[in-house]
Amino acid sequence: MIKMLKEISEEPEVLRRIEKGNAETLDRLSYAVRDSGITNVIFAGRGTSDHAGIYGQYMFQIFCEMSTGLATASAVTVYGAENCYKNSLVIALSQSGYAADALEVLKAAKKCGALTASVTNDGDSPLAKEADFSLDCCAGPEFSVAATKTFTAELAIMYLLALRISGIKERGRLLCAADAVETIIKDYDAGIKALASKYKDIKDGFVLSRGITYPIALESALKIQETCYIKMKGYSVSDFYHGPLAQIESDTVTVVYAVKGKAENDGIGAADRLVSIGNRPLVVTDDFELKDRYENVMLVPDCGDEFLAPVVLATFAQLFAFHLCLARGGNPDCPRNLKKVTVTR
Ligand code: AGP
């Protein structure tokens, strides 16, 4: 079996075990954050792990009322600005745990007294050892160059940690998301394969979303770039209106995420605007009412929580990239020019 598909198929079980696997650390870390009075969180990561950090930004701002930012690692590694993480929680995300730039950020953060945490899939990795609190993806070894189940795990950890810090009860929503992910893998795979076959000859395109699903637009584009060598770019719909929209022609490939919740209307607005200028977006939604509104609609399971919809969309995006790659005659496990672990400073 192709590794990427095998690892996607493990996602429901990862989601089912992740809370238990991290319960004690989540409790200690959330207590430490509340006790310290810290109101600012910085996320450090690259590629897919960076996208999980962006999801974390939304979760921490919305649920914990904390300000958030992304670490600009070169400020530390190139310019030596080591004293810029005072009074912060710094969370380094790296499935391998070998992200050298995130490690430097973590070390700088510790030097100036910040609280530090890592999210990795290897508890013996340098990042996990350096952090004050080490959270575990509980995903089992991941071999495919395209990260899949570890992204799901990173999202779930961000979700759980933000809720813990805010004091809001989780109430089994992650288990519902696990069921929705299982449904998409088992019952939607054929539909996604057919969709991929329809789009197999594309050369470039855009993935658009807003709010909590914006990081999945970025991640979808990355998955397609690395497995299919297609020039996909993810945007927040708001940013898209500020220039990139001018590139749209009638045959430009556009994918719009519009899932139920507070940002759904922004997705619908983007799709409507694309239609109004003669474009034919693919709208990916868990809202059955949108089924006939557009020419191209992909329905995904509704997991019952808009803040976990990104987990379901991520699985859709991974399966779509996987099938697109196969339809184009590629091998998703071995993208050209890439290795599983990329170390940058
Ligand atoms: C993911 O599909 C990519 N291969 C890549 O962007 C990866 O996420 C990035 O290199 C970060 O890796 P890490 O999580 O092991 O630090």
C-alpha cells in the first residue's frame, strides 16, 4: 500500500488516542499558562507544521483571548534577536522534532524566560527534549514525505490545548471529528478519486478560505504542490481580493472552502464573486444546502463543530492530492527533490 494512503487511513485512530496520550501534559501546561498570566503565544514551525501553528493562532485568539504570532525564525538565527520572547508562551511544532530553526527559537525563548512547549511525533527528538512541555502527536512513525496524520495530530493538539487553557470542556467533539474523518476515508474516497480525475491536467490554481479553515487552504495547496508539482496557492479570501483576484480567468482552477459556521458566508461570497466574473469554482462544504448552488460542489461530512471542520477538510485535501498525484502517474510517497526531514535555520 502506498504509505501516504496508509498514513491517512490511520487518522481516525490518532484522533481517538491523542487526548488520552497527552492529558497530563495538557493539564500541566494549561495550568502553567494560566498561573503565569501570559497573554501572548508564538508558534514556530515550517511547512505543514507552520499551517498547524496558524490554526493554533485562531484557536488561541478566539478561545483564550490571547494575542498570537508566528515566529520569524531568521530574526533569531540570522539577526541574533534572542530577547524577543519575553512574557510569551512559545510553541514549536515539528512532526520530526528536528526543525533546527524552531529549536533555535525555543532556546532563545527559554533564555528570556518564556514558557516553552513542543508538539512532535518523536519524544526523543531535540525539540521535545528542549521544551518545558512536550506534547506528543501519538501518530506512530510517518514515512511518506507528505505529512498527513501528523498534521491531523498537530491540529488536534492545538484544539485541545486552547480549550484546556480557556477552561471550556471538550465534550467528546474530537471523537465526533474522528468519526467524520473515518467516514470521509471510507465512504467519500471514490468521489474524491473521481474529482481528482476531472482535475488531473491542471497546471495551476488557487485554494481559498477564511477564518479557522484558512490554514487548510494553505495546507491543501502545499499538499498539491509537493505531490503533483502543480502551482497551487492558498489564500485567505480577504487577501485574495487585494490583488490576486486579477489573475482569475474563466478557466482558472479555484477551490473554495465554505463550511458551516461563522466564516461560511465569506466562503460563499468568494464563490459567488468568482461565478460573477465567469469562473467555475469547486466549492467544498459540509453544508448540504449548498449542494445545488454551484456547478462543482464536493460535500464532506459535518463533524458538528466548526472549529474541528479543519481536521475533516485536511483529510479531504490529503486524499485529493493523493488521487491527483496517482491520476497524473506520480508516486506521492517520493516527491522529486524532497526528503522526509528538511532542516533549515
Ligand atoms: C509536509 O508535507 C512537508 N513535507 C513539509 O512541509 C514538512 O511539513 C516540513 O518540512 C516540516 O517538517 P517537520 O514537521 O518535521 O518540522
